[in-house]
Amino acid sequence: MIINLPNSTEFNNLAANCLVQAFDIVFKTDKDIFDFGKEAIKEDVWKYSQGKLNTSVVLIHQAIESFMKASICQTSPLLLLEGRRKDWPVLPNQEDKDFNEFYTTPAEALLRTYAATTQNSLTSEIVVLIESVRTLRNQIVHGVSRTGLTTQRLVNDILDTFLFFSGKNAWWDALLNEFVNHPLVDYYGFGMEMANLAERLDYVEALVGKAKFAKQFNQNTRTRRYICPFCKVQWMREIDDNDYPYKWAFLEKTI
């Protein structure tokens, strides 16, 4: 018997974690530029940080593979295995073998297995995204990549990956889940840390534009915005400043 077969939930969780880590790398690289408007040194910062941004690419690639594996697992995780079927310990009196001891489908073949089993509508744009990330990752891992990465490109890839594989709200939900589940979440004060998360919304919208940003959410982010009362109270309590800068609360009609 083949034991410890993976499941869709495990791969989906791994994918979301990788994308959150990739986003954190990009955000922290760009934070000083974003906070202080240092456009004049932007190119220098990005050039200096290519190693970090390369790591973000590797994580995005890992996330895409994990999302595809999660989808394939809904049909059968056995489709992820490479090699001869006669080596499978599935007949009577054969010793068990762990799934992780087998060779699994390589990246270039994984897309075709995914395409053959997915219920998603696979567009040429998504295939281009998957292949471009795979190619760039291979250059980084197996050679010396000379591609000049920008944080805008990487954030676009992260958002597109979340949107295609997990749907709207997925990017922000993943950031919130990582934040809430962190063991040190309340170390500096939960309310204040929660209020500061809104900075990421401002950052991403400024980077990718309002139209692209709006596609990530079920909520219409292009309607009038208000300051969140909870966040403002936390800000005033910790910063002693009445001028909370982030407007990410929306009014909704109730029946």
C-alpha cells in the first residue's frame, strides 16, 4: 500500500503560505520607498535587492505547483507519481511505501496533468503566467538570472495566482490568516497590529492600480471609503494621534 497520500487541503495551505511569504519579501523591500516617497532611489533599492526578489519568484513557483497539485488530488494523488506502476506496492503481501519516497511529476509535465483534470477554465493568459514563472524560477535555481525584477511584476504575479486558483478575497484572507495564527500575534497588541495591516492595502492598490486591485475582492473597493472605527481607536491608543491614515471601511445595505 502507498501510505501518507497528500490531500488538496495540505497543498492549498502550502500554496497560500508560500504566496504570503513572497508578498512579505516584496512589501518589506519596497516599504521605505512607499513610506517616504523615495522614487529617486527606487531602481537602486531594487537592484540591490534582486537576491530577495529572486526568492520571491521561487516561492511563487512553489505556490503555483502546490495549487495545481491540490487540484489534481481532487481526482487522485496517484496522478502526481512518476515511474513505473509495477513498482507500486499495491498487491497483497507487499510492504507499505510512503508517498514521499516516490518521484513525483516534474514541473513541465505537471501543467498538463493539471489541465487534464481541472474544473477551472484554463485560459492562455494563465498558461503564460505559469510558464513564465516556471522559466524564471529555473533560471534562478539552475543558472544565473539576469532578469531585472520589479516589485510591481511580482505583486501582479502573486495577485493573479491567488485570483485564478482560489478566487476573490483569497489574497487578503491569506494575509489575515497568517497574521491571526502567528504565535506572537498579540505581543505588540492585537488591535494595533490589525490596524497597521491596512498599510498593505494602500501599498498594493498604489502599485497595481485601482482597477486591478478591485478585481481581487467581492467588495466593491471603488465605492466611497471610511475610516474603520476599531482601527482608529487602536491607533489613537497606541500612537496618540487622531489622524489614522487608512480608509478601508465600506457601508453596506442591510435588509
